[in-house]
Amino acid sequence: MTVASLLKEHGYKTACVGKWHLGLGGGKKTDYSKPLRPGPNDVGFDYFFGIPASLDMAPYCYVENDRPTMEPTDTVKKSPSPAFWRGGRIAPDFKHIEVNPTLTRKAVEFIDKTAKQSPGSPFFVYFPLAAPHTPIVPNAEFIGKSGIGVYGDFVCEVDWTVGQVMRALERNNLVENTLIILTSDNGCSPQADFAALAKHGHYPSYRFRGYKADIFEGGHRIPFIARWPKKVKAQTTCDETICLTDLMATAAEIAGRTLPGNAGEDSVSILPALLGKKLDKPLREATVHHSVNGSFAIRQGKWKLELCPGSGGWSAPKPKDAKKQNLPAIQLYDLSIDIGERKNVCKQHPQVVKRLTALLEKYKQQGRSRNL
């Protein structure tokens, strides 16, 4: 079960526009003249338009539903940063710089078409953008917009994309009862060129340590903005720890559905928080995540336990360096007073380490963190 298949059962029109990156078709040698199955249409999406993976990964072509709009018969060489992409197969009509505007147009077209053809019917659009991921290729009208370089300009283009979606809702009179969620999947990549941004006084990870791929907060703390005028009070904030897996249970509650035991095993509905309800206890018992090398962390309340030395990722100290420096294999941080994760207090709080380790092991044995 996916959010799309769940909502489709409740009468929603469903679409995915953007980066799929979950596999299209089977086998190493893909026959692009045949349907690329399984894919989005097999997991609940009525419509799909997008690219097979990240925009820096071949094959470079557009896919509509289960077929490429043009087969990737040409080849392209690797491109250097910041317009970085890997070499590989590419469709003759494919240009990296045109992808974000094209995806934006397709998402807007789906909203306009659905509103016209099925007025009053609910719809769900999953819009995984290819930006501001590499290749960093802002269009001409955004060059210089940010004043802090090409990455900032690319973020401005993403802002434009969000604006186009919101305008589509406005002109179709769908603003009041449409839930828009704008978020990300991880922290900022070093490809953004942190040194160049720092010259302008900007650090994408804000006050958090690390960035994309790390076990630290900079790798996992992400923007999460929700807009639902009919239900969510404007200009409010919430301090609850939530996870992107929670979108599944949240969609289920909105649709009046209870998730079965074998779906959304790590999903907890955040609808009470969105509606501003007073909570007697945290929505989530704890939150589990891991770094790019598979090192785990578990967060509960103010405590965060990290089962690795160093970052477990791309920032210093990297895994090999951490071992050379003989850094502790376990890290424990009190985020209420040390949001920058600089003072490891695992020796001072052995019982906390024991309790969180046991909870993580419990989740592992159960195969889930959501209570049934």
C-alpha cells in the first residue's frame, strides 16, 4: 500500500510528477520499446510523468505513465560541477536545464485538467522535484536572483515552481480545502558549495551539525511547511518530532481509514498536530534514521543516540577518519541544550544509552515502530 493506492480507494485522482528513482522495469538491459513495468501506475498512481531517477543519473529521458516519450538512443558525457551529471544514455530531446520547468508545467496541467473534468472530486499529487538536487542548472531568468550564487538561484527557481502550483489551485478555487505540504528528503548536499555560500553569510544547515548523508541533525532536519487554510491555522508552529513516513498514516486519517497491520509500519498520523490540537503525549514514541553508511540513530524527546563514531557520512569526521581518531563508537546528545551535537554525554548517562538501545532493538525485532 502507498499513499496513492490508499487515497485512490477513497475516490482520489492520483498523480506522480517528477523524480521516481524507485526502479522502472526489470533487468539491467532495459527495452525502452516495451512498457516500463512495474512502475508508478502499478502502485496507485493514475498518471505519471517524470524521470527515471535523479537528474544526475542516466538514462536521461521523460517517461509518461509506462513509456518514454522518446527513447534514450544517444549518449552524453559526464558533466563537471555545479552542472554535474553522470555520463550515459540520453533521449535526443532531453535537456537537463529544461527539466524543472517541464515538470512544473505537467504538475500544473494535471491540477487544471482534474479541476475541469472532475469538479469537486478530490485529488492527490506527489511532486518529487529534481531540484535543487544536482545538476545545479537554474534557467536564465533566475541567474543572479538570489545574490549568493548559482545554488541560491536554483532554490529561487524551486520557489517559482511552488508558486506555479499555488496559482493553479487559486485559479481553480481549490485553495481553502487543499493541503499543501512542502518538504525535503534530507539535508543539503556539499555540491551546493558551502564555502562559496559562507562568503555570503549563508549556511544551508543553519545551526545544525553536518549535512546530507550524515547521522547528525544537519543530515535529517528538513523544512516542513503545511498550508491548509480551512484546517491549519496560519503562522503557527509545532515542536513535535515527525518523520516523512508519517504522511502515510496522516493521509489515512484524513480519508477516514485505519491502516492495516502490514502497511505504514513506521507511520504515525500527525493530523492532530496539523489541526493544532493539544497533545497529552508525543505523537511518536521515538524516531529512527540512519546515515549513508547504514549507521543508525534513535531520537526520543531531547535524547539522540547515534551508534557510530563521527558523522557516518560525508562531513568530518568521516567513518575512516573517526576510526583512526579512535572516537567513541556511541554518541549521545541532549538536543535541548546541545543542538549542535558537540558534547557527547554517553558516559554520563549510561541508562539512557541502555534504554534507547533496547528500544531500537525492540523495533528491529518487531519489524515496526508504529504500535498496532
